[in-house]
Amino acid sequence: MSPEEYCHDKVARSGSNFVGAFALLGKEQRSSIEAVYAFCREIDDIADECSDRDLARLKLSWWKNEVEKNFTTSSNHPVLRALKNPIEKFSLPKNDFLAVVDGVMMDLSQKPFTNWTELNSYCDKVAGAVGRLSTRIFGPVNDQILEYASLLGRACQYTNILRDIGEDAKKQRYYLPISLLEKYGFNTTTITLGDISNFKKMCEEMASINHNLYEEAFQILPKKDYSKQRAGIVMGVIYRGLLRTIENSHYEVLENKISLTPIRKFWIAWKASWGSIPR
């Protein structure tokens, strides 16, 4: 199995909402973006599957060293080998790869975020960095497009956080900032046990902030760049569709993991593949 085949298989098995958007890309761009997402899956899997936190930190440190090595010589890991050419062709910065690892390191600490600033710092590492890497593969970038990518990455991560409140709480992971929890009378031990009407009001505020982020991101992206950045737009619109599905469920996220059906993903992606960005 070639490094590229390894990455393709890794991404295909992930079931990510992003996979459908990759079909819009040419062969070289598609294999490059699959390598980036395979890298993210390798890093995420350490936090999700390794119960020994010290061992997980050792594995993440190994990845940081291998990333550094891959920018000077070469790593033997198939994902990093598959990334070698995209790094050179699309000028993918080392700091964004390292940021992804640092973000997952934060997951291991299981320390709740005090405020929105801390949450946004985390989101920039695990999602904004991925957005910036992806955007560079989709087409030429400038500061405005990179800001769009950072905001869209944060918006998608907010949606993940809202969707996974119940599942994360069972793992003693809490991503909503303490300032938001306390505003509605919760803390990390009562978030799944408190007044359900207050819980829904809290989720409504989070969803409203999330919608504003999607709007801000899409407004920043110049219309002349829609065509080249279309795959990223599709990713964002699919995640915004997931947010609306969560809202329509009345925030039944404590016991359920809400998702889009394959046909719903296809329909959203199809609409987002043409013309202006669907609202």
C-alpha cells in the first residue's frame, strides 16, 4: 500500500462530514487534502483510543518530532511521507501541523476552558489550523482568505462541541466555557443533570454565536475566490446544516449523537457546489 492509498483508506473509514467535499477536487488536490485529514485522524485517534494519558503524551511528542523531521529530511510514517510533496507544492506551514498536535495535547489535560478566549485558542489549534492548511491546497491565499479559514474552522468546531456535549461529558471532557455554563446555572458536574429548559437556553446561545461565526467567515471570503475555495465552502455549509439539525432536535444532545443522513449531506453539498453560498 502506497502512502497515498494509506491516507485515502484512513479518511474513507473516518466517516467525516468533510469527505464528500473532496470529490470536488482534482486528483492532486484530493490526495493532498486526504493526507492532511489522515494526519488529523492519526492525532485525534491517540486522544480517543489511548486510555493511558502519559502514553498518549509520549505518542503526541513522537508526532511532533516526526513533523519537525519531515520538514528537514523525511519521516518513515506513511502519512508524513504522503504529506512531503503537498508541503512543498502548497507551502504548507509546519506551525499549523504542530498546532493540531498541541490542540490534542490540550484534550488530554481535560481542563475546562474558563472563557471564550481559551476556547477559541483551542479551536484555532484543532480546527483553524486544519482550515488554513486546506485553504492553501484549494487555491492561492492571502491574509483575508486565511482569516476566513480560521473562522470557518472555529465555526465547525463549535458545531462539533454542541453536538457532542453528552458524549464528551461521559468522558469527562467539557468544552463549553465555564463562563457560559455558570450563566445558566451549570458547572461541569451538573451539565447533564440540571434544569433541561436552562440547558436548552444555553445551547440556543451557543448556536446563535455559532451561526454568527459562519456568517462572519463567509462574508470575509471574496466572491472572486468562491470557485477555488468551493470545497471548503461545501464543508462549512454541511456543518452549518448539522447545526440546524441540532436546533431542530431541540438540542437532544445529551443522549443522542445527531448527524445528517447521507442524502441530506448530498443535497446540501450539491446546493453549495454552485453559485453563491446557500444561506
